[in-house]
Amino acid sequence: MEQKIDIAIIGECLIELCANGTLADTSTLNKYFGGDTVTTAVTIARMDGKVAYLTQVGNDGFSQFILSSLNKENIDTSLIKINDEQNGMYIVSNCQGNKEVLYYKRKTAATKLSVQDLSEDFIKNIKLIYSTGVVQSISASARELVRESFKLARENDVLTAYDPNYTSCFMNSTDTKEYFEEIIGYTDIIFVSLKNDAQRLYEIDSIDKIMNYMWDRGVKIIVIKSHIDNGYYTGYRGEINFREFYNTQKAIDTTASGDVFNGGFLTALSKGYTPFEATKFASVVSGLQTQNYGAIQAIPYLNAVMENV
């Protein structure tokens, strides 16, 4: 590789088709790229982090668009393979207060992800690896890849970070909990949504109970995103700090703001910030992103963030 990589992300890059009105009325769809882990990767790159993306993309006419889009964001694509399946896609409308999202994710290229994509030499030379429950849900082989990558990272003293990222749109809560449980023993950093993950997967709504459960399982750093309290709880070495969401009165589109927060947090951590400092930094990154439309289009760059930290 031409540059030293600090963070590797395992995921699926989706094609995004975006309508400016309702799906019923629009006559034009604008083409972008997206997905939970891709959004996190772009955030890391825009924060001047050194990130590589590991996936498989389909040779269906969109493959070069995906690769060129990632390269333009300064994301290392050397780990990406091309196969003959189709790329996943979602269609979204940007109607204020009435967002519509349709997913097309059956038998996509990323379902071919497997331990064959795993490189121990690569993992040994990075600081951190990240993935999500969404990636585990793609296929049994993708699930195995995430588990074995985390296990290998732990064996080589490389940090691991994970977000269950449960969504009822295309994930089963029982399966998602199982995905979570099978990698938690290899996980150093966990991002948890109070509503979507803690309450729906574990039926826990107490911040202290979630923190203690994770600490007891060996997780070092826990970030709980609470829309009830309008902020982030960060737990580290027995201490819990709270920070409010940044500038919420200016928010107009919160799509993927959690994925953006994760990218900001991981970048800051890889650059030597403490977990509490990383939360402060990431809250600004995510808060600025919510002030414009579009998951990836709205992600700020580092100079804008530093002006507001």
C-alpha cells in the first residue's frame, strides 16, 4: 500500500438513488453511494484518518463508480474484490418529516465476503478494525469474516470496534443479538443505541446496567447514544461521562448521524484522544453533518470541525 493504514473497515457499499420529492411523484433519481460502514469510512477519511475499506463489489456497471467514489474520498480500496453478483441498492426520498427508504439487498456482491478476504499481515499493521451487525447479517460467510477478523485482531493487540446497528428494516432482533454475543469477547469499543440496541435486543434501558454488562464482558470503551437524554454516555475505566448532542436546534436531517459519530470517534481515538475527548470531537462531527441533507454529502471536513470543537 502507498500509505500507512490506521483503521480498516469491513462492510458493504450500496448504491444510493435519491429523490428530492416523494418516490411517487419524483421523475429524477440522483446517484450516490452509501451504507452504514461506508459512511463511517468517509467520515474517517474527511477527518484526515488513514482508512482502508474491505468489501466485495459487483461487476454490474456500478463497480467503477463505487471504486472511484471511494478513491476520491482518499479511502484505500486495495482490499476490495470484484465478483459477478449485483451491488446492493437503496432508494431514498428527502421529504422533510416523511423520509421513505426502500432497500434492495438480496444476493448482493458483499454476500461473497469470507475469511478468504482476511489477511493477517494486514491486520498486524493497523491500529483498529471496525464492523457492524448489518455486515454480519449479509451472509453466513460475512458473519464468519467479522468474527475471525476480530479474533485475529485481538491476538495481535489491534483494537476492535463494533456497532450492532440494529434496524428492523432488514434485520432480525434475535439474530442481531446472536451476532453481538459472538464477537463481544473480542471487542474493545462498542457503540450502542439506547433505543435500537439496548432496549430492543436486551430489554435494558438503564445506562448503568448497560455499562456494567459491557465492562463485565471485557469491553473497554462503551458509547451509549441516548435520544431520551439527547446525548452520549461514554464509559471508560469505571467512569461515565455525558455529553449533549451538538447544536441540535440546527439539525435538519439526522440520517446516518450515528455512523458519522462512529467515524469521528474512531479517528480521534486513533490520533491519541482519550475516549472522553473523542466523544466531544465526534459529537461536533455528527452535529455538523445533521445540518445538511444527505448521509455522505453532508459529512463535514476536518477544518470545519476544528472551527467548532
